[in-house]
Amino acid sequence: MKFRTLLTAAAALTAVGITGCSSTPGTQADKPRPAAATATPSDLGDLVVPDPTGTAPKAAREAAAKILRASNDHYRSLLDEGRNAWGTPDFGPWQSKAMNDLSYLDAFRKADGHFDATNEPAGIRNWQGDIATVGDAINQWAQQNTLDNAQKSSMPEPKDVTTALGKCDADVRAVLAGK
């Protein structure tokens, strides 16, 4: 009799799919799951199916590259304004403006909106890091303008800024190429 009860209990446990003692009754895993429904093309509506190659459409890459290129140009102009203001009373206001300029964040958000997780080129993430480096390099360059060297003749060359901007330009080309 005990053997029959034991077999019945084992069969019952196997039938309900007990996987271990750590299972807690009433959890989501214990509830039955509905069978998966197959979507029909009419159910998908305006859903855009991503390119199976993982490359965003050319129009999306061009639109994103245009936004990123404009941001690169903005920071080049900002640097040129700083060079022109070096050694003048206009440098302080320029420096404050430059230190608070985070416009690249908005540019990234807009450019990234042209992609989804399946087709976002790596170049856009690289650009995000490189353009942040541009902002930091501009601020570090600006910090070198002290009373001792505030004359135009002693203005240091902003090599770190131009190097970082060159990387941003390469990132834009990568985005355009879908890489």
C-alpha cells in the first residue's frame, strides 16, 4: 500500500512539473502560459521590419550623419570663438559659455532616433564618447588662459581638441557607411 501511494505521489509530482524544492507556490513561473499567437501581416500595421543585414536605411544614416556633422561644426566654431577671444575681456564670457555647452547630448539623441537596436551603427556610440572628449578638451584648453599667459602670442595650440574633432569626423563617416 505504501509503495502504491509513493508511486502515485511521484507520478503527480512529475505531472505538474516540479523542478525543485526552491519553487514557491503562486509565482509567475507556476501559472499556465497561453500558447503563442502567430502575427499576421495585417496585425503588424505600420511596423517596420528591420533590414536583416543589420544596416539602417541610407536615408536614416544620412539624416543622423547630418546631425552629428552639424554638432562637430558647432564645436569647431566654439573653439574658433575661444581663439578669437583669447587675451581679451571677451574670453571670460566665452569660457563660461563653452563650459556649459552640452548641446552634443541633444544632437546624439536626435541622431540616435534614426536607428533601432538592430541597425544602430557602432560609429554613433563612438561619436558620443569622442564628442564628450571634445567638450572636455575645450574646457581644459580654456583653463590654460591665465593672467600669466592671456596674451594672443602665448595661446597654446588646442591639439587635444582638434585630435578629438578628427575622431568625431571619422565617426560620422562610419555612421554614414552603416558601421
